[in-house]
Amino acid sequence: MIKTIAKITTDFDSKFGIPRQPGLIPAARGRIVFEPEFRNPDTVRGLEAFSHLWLIWGFSENVRDDWSATVRPPRLGGNKRLGVFATRSPFRPNPLGLSVVELLSVEPDTPEGPVITVAGVDMLNGTPIYDIKPYVAYTDAVSEAESGFAPEAPARKDVRADAALLGKLPEEKQEALLQVLALDPRPSYHDDPQRVYGFPFAGREVKFRVEGETVVLLEIE
């Protein structure tokens, strides 16, 4: 039986806007707080010696009774089907996610128990964490690895954002939002320069549209 050992707090309150892979938005932070059963400082002893972590977590918003042998990866425009095990689709027989994140700090003894702060997250606010493992570079990094249909990181767009408008967010959240917008969170098959998109971020509603290779921030409500 798999147990939730912790939950992560992030600025992403909906699936729209979440980066599709970990590490794409280095400024996106997460705060991992353990469940009461696991709030023992000994569980994180020595963890601060590592720079990165593996997180095994659950696609808590994608739980379903059925599954499909093929899926449509957004990277391919949503039109081509590939085998579910040849993709990182959240719609899997077992809704498990795996992410490498940067370890920023370990607080072993807080009123909430041990708290871990990480960067480069790609998880919904409140996502259950099932396991945490240290990332070991000499075994986990494979320099000659091939990446199939995703050989390169996704292209980034320019972002046009008025400073006063961006100032509606706390300063420490602004860079993460700019990085989210630069990755163009729209479905890859959308191309309507007049359409306004919105998503919740850091407790606010963000609205934007895309004009060619530029993402225009319209409002932070």
C-alpha cells in the first residue's frame, strides 16, 4: 500500500499554467510539509548535503478508473498518438509523477515538523508526495541519453508585461510568472491572437494573450 508522506504547496492552483516538465521554471518554488505520521526530524537527516531531489508524487486531479493504451502528447500538437508508456502523460494506469527538483533548504524542526523547500516544481498546489529520494549525479545523469520526440527543451517566447501590473504580485513571485508565460501555457494547437486566456497563480487570476512570438500580460486580478 502506498502512503502519502507529505504534500507540496505551490503557486499553481489549476492544471493550466503548470510547466509540463520539472526544471523548466527554475523560479517556481514548492514547500513540502510532511503528514503527521512522518513529522520526525530524523527522516531528513543528511538531506541537506544534496543539491537535488527525486519526488515521487500523485496526479491527484487525474484519478480515473479506466486508461488508454495511447495518448496525444501536447509536444506533438495533440494530433499524433503514442503509447502511454512512451510519454509522460498524466493519464496513466497508475497516476504517478516523477520529478527532479532543486533542493533550496531543509528545516528539520519547525512547528509543522520537517519542511523542505524546492525549486523547479511542476506540481499542483496540494499534490500528494509519496516518496523523496536524493538525486545522485553519477548514476542519475546519463549524458548520452536520447529523448525521443522531445530532444530539446521547449522554445520560449518573449513576454510583454507592464511593471505596474506585474507589481500586483509579491516581488518573489514575479519571476516565476514571467517564466510560466514565456513557455506559453496554451495547448500547442491553439493559435488565436485575439483569445484571452486565464489561470490562477499565487492566489491571483492571471490573464494573457499571445501575439506571434510574444506573450502579453493583460491583467492580474
